Amino acid sequence: MAKTMATFSVHDIRSGAMMDLREEVISGLSKPAGKRNIPTVVLYDEQGLKLYDTITTECKEYYLFGAEEQILRDSAVDVVRAMGVSDERGADVLELGAGALRKTSHILIALASESKGNTTYYALDLEPRELDRTLSEITAPGSHLARELAGRVRVRGLCGTYDDGIHLLKNGGLEQLERPGTQSVACQSEVEAQPGRVMADVQTPRQRASSSSSMSNASADVAGATGSSSSLSDHSGYSTPPTPEASDLNLVDEPTQVDKQLPLHLLFLGSSIGNFPREDAAAFLRSLPLRPGSSDTLLLGLDGRNDPSLVNLAYRDPAEHTEHFIMNGLAAVSRLLGADSMFDVSKWSYESGFNNEVGRHEAYYKCLEDHLVRLTDDSIAKFVQGELVHIENAYKYSDKDAFGLFEDGQLVPLRRWTDSRGLYSLWLLQRPAVFFPILKSLEHGNEAVELSQIPLALEEASGLPFGVPKLADWEAMWKAWDAVTLGMIPPSMLHERPIDLRHICLFYLGHIPAFLDIHISRLLKEAHTEPEYFKDIFERGIDPHVDDPTQCHPHSEVPIAKEDWPSLDEILAFRDRVRARVLALYEDLESGKRPLTHKTARVLAMTLEHEGFHIETLLYMLLQRAGGPEPGTLPPPNTRVPNWTGLRAEWDAASRLTGESKTTKIGPTEFSIGHDDFESTDEDTKPLRVKNWAFGWDNEHPRRSVKLDTTVKMSWRCITNGEYAEFWRVERAAGREVETPKSWVVSHEGNIEVRTLYGPIPLHIAHDWPVLASYDALSKYAMVHGGRLPTENELRLFLDLFHHGSNLNVGFKRWHLLPSTLGTPGTDGKGHNGGTWEWTSTLMNAHEGYKSSHLYPGYSSDFFDDKHHVVLGGSYATIPRIAQRSTVRNFYQHNYPYAWVSARVVYDA
């Protein structure tokens, strides 16, 4: 049967934006000389789009278009598969600022080849005639593209601004447009088209589940914008009204709610995001209605921070294509304001240049002579010779800039594609189900000498890096905890012990609320939450000696028989009652009913971090059962199974370290570790008076000065799976004893797979990940290779110097390890270690000035046994306030094989 030819319809979704643009132009030109500006959007009128099309076809210096087109020409199918469009349900694909669609044609062909026939492509653009023309071309009868799309991909046009498109999405407009009987009209000329013409004919639709923030104007100064909290999942067992603190969260939608709608895939190509100031760009990304934890994605084009001479040439080519494009903007302003001859182009010139300090190309109109321009009947602008009127910024993005943008936009990268010259990138992004922001400021006020004259209110004290947690911090933690405990542990595993040195899984579901309840009850001097006996069986877990599990610190006595344990429903009901106590406490603190004391702040910080530590404990237990045998650990809910092959190709393209570049020298030097945070100074009524106080655990204080007396060579990157596998095979072949990491699965034939929460994957995929193994195993590797593992002071100095940035693999940005980026050329060595804690050779013993905790006696001192070693850093499942606080000192037994800890080799110079 012959395919039906592809056709298209166009819908006018504008909401008076052109009138807003007119007012914005007049406002910008009415400013004093030297501060005037014209909105960039005026460049993209009908004539401007044609001139831009000429740039993309005839100006080889404008490398952005060619680089992006090369990526799509080579990788469009891979991109579409990574988006997940091959899903049986189909998808809605909407391109923001579609333009001529030459690059997009590669995506359309890939969509046609991968789609199961229920995919719709929406092209959003401002100019109706250009939109009609381009869609007519791709659906023209007899064209190759039309034949490919027919019966597989529907084509629709949307006339409007970015804001119009976002508003449509947030209000369920795509579903309305596709309903039978909904009016479809072709957009006519700017004068003839009627804004809102299609949407006026439909009922107010149900809102699309979306991200947490919205923008009335994407180009407005909305850097501090936050949105409203959505309702929590029924699985969380509690609800709370929206609060300012909760508004920063992206709360996970019910899976059933997420699945009701087709996946939404947004395309924002051409590095158009570069026209936004950086803070506005992040706010724009936050505004996109990508549902957290869903299959929705954003494909974003970003130009790199390339050589300024290359950038300048791209925007000032010898044939003056870009100059013609920019100068047309003055004519566009004249047309917009209703007087075609308003601006005499002969009195203006094009000026541009690269501002290296802020990483952007800047374009201006330069006034060549004094003259007057009447803007309205009662408004005249006086322009003076030499004056610059701003028309366009094009921000460029280094990797650091890009990761900062994604972080501030509450998105995480799934994949990246780069052109052959490494100038330009396409990023596939999604909004995660659980979002813990990377901390930007790590400063604290523990050494403050000037205290606030009045006690601090909760609003003043919360939300700072290591101080009083915000309510949103608790909600994010509860979302993560519930995702793991209720989404990854099948009922049949609740009474199992995935590892033999810890309790059954069910214990941890009771331990977390019981620990929290015990400390809230002590703080408030109130009764324990019922059932009270939970405090006796759930207060403290176990960490027995690996060599002799009968030797263990004091801990709770737990039931022996399965039938003696509380049921899951009983534990969840208890959990909800304890969480309600926390919510009530925050209400009292916010209203002033209860003062915020130093002790209250410490209890809240300690119990939140306790839950943060234990979510990781539970996950490294569950890792041992991920992928089978059945029934095994379930994959992380509301996440995608990674495309391991695609990621491997992406990692292979990254910079590799060789020879001397594998190490860096540190020391000799003197520096400080720890902080002054003596818990013994807490009094029940002592108010919190230092705004950014950093609360920690007993082994983090006091602050003390340490020295490195010699220079050492530190490996940039931790020992990898590939490196340890080579060592492991050599040792085995020689008949020597060598430890097999518990993070591996080894077949009878000796084939190695690496455990992930999605199931084991081949070694060649995880070859460059840091290997997770015991101290003993990694120390032996280091010694065989002529080195040793670093001391705590050596590693602390190294991490403080190099391990930081917005791309840290912590806080569930991903649910798996990554190859390290430390030591990468062009970054001053700074990067991440892949998402793992790191071993040190330093034993966990009392240091000078150490004082045991009053709130949690034995937290550290129970393990001063010459068996536990200090570990530093944090894993991909460590919350940022733990992973990024440099004073944190975690600890594990030297032969404990399950923890997510790796190591780097240090060489004595």
C-alpha cells in the first residue's frame, strides 16, 4: 500500500507578544545614551530569517551552524534513540525557534525511522510566512522527506514566542490541538493573523505536570525565580502545603500520572540559549515543563568557549553576511514601530567583539552622527555620535559553564555529542526525579567573632551550606529515601540480608524514622512516637568486625524470627507520624512559637545527614543483588536505564592522561583541617546567632593546623576498573593471592562485569570508572606499582585544590559512577573523581582536641580500634552537604569490601 503523503497544519498561539515587543523596543531606546538596547528578537523577522539562512548556507566562518549540522548528520539516529522516541507510545517533539529546518531535517528522518507512528513534530517560530514556507518544503508532495515522514511523524506549526510555546505546554495545549474537531489554521501575515485564534476555540485544558518554576517572560530578569511545590507521591505517605522552602524542589510525579501523557522532547538548537544572560538562561531552563523523573528530554545546542579570534570571525565575516543580518534589525524596528524610514541605516554601523572576561560575543549599533529619532508621537530619542546601542549577546559555554547552567536549570545531562573539531556540543538533558543542588558557596562562620544581636529566625539561618536544613532539604531526602526503600526493594527482599555484615533490609526502613524520633523526642522533651518499642529495636545498626562478626559495638537487639518483625505497613505508618513531627517543628520555628536554638539546629542537621549516610548504606547493600538472581534489586525508579554503549563512546572521546600527566605534585605546605564546632557548648536555650554556622560530626572538630613536610606525586585519578583488572589477572596468573572486588561479578571463565544499580555491565563499559574495593586490596595494588595510598592530610589537600565544581558526581545527579575528569587539560586540573569516597592510610583514632558527641555517643569513638580507616569525599549517592563539606571524615574497616570507596596512588618524590 502506498504511503499517504505528509501534510501539516499551523496554529497561532500568540498572546499579544508583538505589542509587548513594541513596548520593549521603545523602552530600550528611551534609556540614556550608553545604556540603550534593542531586544535581540527583532533580528528574526521575515527578512531577518532569510538573511540568517544566507549566513548558514554561504558563510563558512559561522562555524556554529556547520558544527551542529555535522553532529546531526552523523548522529541523528543515536540522538533520537537516546531521547527514547522508539517507545511504543510515541512522543511529542517541539522545536523552540525552528527556523529553516535544514538541521532539523536530520532529526525528522531519524524520528521517522525510529518512531512507531505516534510521534508529532511541532515547529515553533515567530514568523508565520517563514514557518509556512519551511513546513511546505519539508512536506512537499514527492519530496524524499515527505515520503519518509508520511504515516510516521505528523508535522505541525506553532506561531508564537518561546513564552507562548511554554504556556501552551504547561496548560496541556498540545493535547487540545490534536483533538478531533479542533480548528487548524494557517498563520497569515503579521497584520492578518489573530493572536490566540486557535486556543480561543478550546476549553481550558488540564495543566501538564511540569517543573517547579515558571516565567511570564523568558527574557526578563528572573535569576531568583522559584516555582511552587507539587503534591508529594502517595507512596511518601504524607502531604504538605506549598511553602517557600519547598518551592525549590522538583517533586516526583506519581508514575501513573507521568505515564498518562506522551513523552515531551524539546529541541533548542543553534546555541540560541547563548542570547540569554547566564542567570536568565538558567531561569529559562527551569521554566521548561519537563516532568521530573519522566521520559521528557531537552536537546540543547551550546557553543564552546572557543578561541576569541575564531568567534569574532564567525560574527564579522569578510563577506559581511552577519553585518547585513544585524543591520536589518534597524529596519525591523522601523517596521515594528510603524515607520519604515524611522532609522536611517547610513547613520549607523555594526560594531562587535568578544568580551573574554564574561565569555560572550557582543554586538552593537554604533551611531555615526548626532541625530533625532521620533519613537512615538510624544517621545523622541536623541542619539549622539559614537554611542553604542546593544543588540545581541552570544554567551559561550565552557564545560564548567555548561554544567553550571544545567545545575542552575535543575537539569542533568544524559548524553553529549561534539563536532569533529570539538567546538560545539549537543546535550541531551532531563529533569531528575530527585534533585539535590550542588553547593556553590562552601563558606561557614564557625570562626565568627561578631554574633547577631538578636537570635536568628529560621528563614535567616536555613538554606546555607552546612547550617540548619531547609524543609525542602527534608522533602528531597524523603523523596530519595522513599524511591530507594519503596521503589528498589521488592517485598520478597525485605527480610533478606544482601550482605552478611548488615541487618535485613526492613531494619533500615524502621531505623531511619526511629533514630529521628528518638532525637526529636529528646530535644522537645516529649514522648516517643508510637509504637514506642520501635526505639528499642531500631535505634542503632551494626558494623561488626569483618574477621570476627561476633565482635561488634553496642547496638539494638533485633527480632530473630521473621514473624516477630513489625510489618511494612506498621513501619510506614510510624515513618509518616515521625515526619509529621518534623513538619510541625518547622511550623513552630517559622511562626516563632519555638525559638531556633543552637541545639535544635544541630539535631536537625545531624538527623538529616544520618539519613543521608544511610541511604548510601542501603544502596551499596542493594547493589549486591542488582540484576539478579530473581527477585533482585529493582532499578532506580523514574530514571532511564543508561545507554551504556553510547556513554562509552562519549567517554572515549574525552581527554586521556598519559605518562607524567597522570600525576601532579603537592606539598610541602601548611594548611588547616577541621572546624570549631564543639557540641558541648550547646545549651537547651542557647539561641543560634551565627547565620552560616557549619554543623558537623564529632570527629570534624576542632580546627587544627597540619603540615606536609615533603613533596609527593599524587595520581590525578583513582585506580580504575581496567587498571585493577590488569593487575588482578597478572597476580592470578602468577598464583598469588589477590582480592576480587565485591563491585565485580566474575564468571567461571574469568570474564568481569561491574555491578551497577541497573544490573552488571561489561568491564569495557566501566573500564575507566574508579574501582570500588577494600583498603587492603587497593593498598596492595599501590605497593606493587611502587606507591602507597595517601594519608588523610595529603588527600585532603589534593581534594581541596582540585575536586570541586558544578559537575561533581554526587547527590544522585546520576545513579552510577563516571570516569574521572581530574587532571583534564585546560581546567587547571579541576574536576570530579567519578563519584566515590576515597581511602586514606590514616587510622580513625582520636586526634588532638577531639571530644565525643553528647547527642550521639560512640559515633566515632566506638571505632577507634585500629581497624577503621578515614575515607574522604563522597559518592554519587552522597548528598552535597556531606560530600562538599571538607571537614567530613567518614570511616570503614580496612578489609570491608562493600562500601563505595576507591583510592588513588601517591608516590614519594
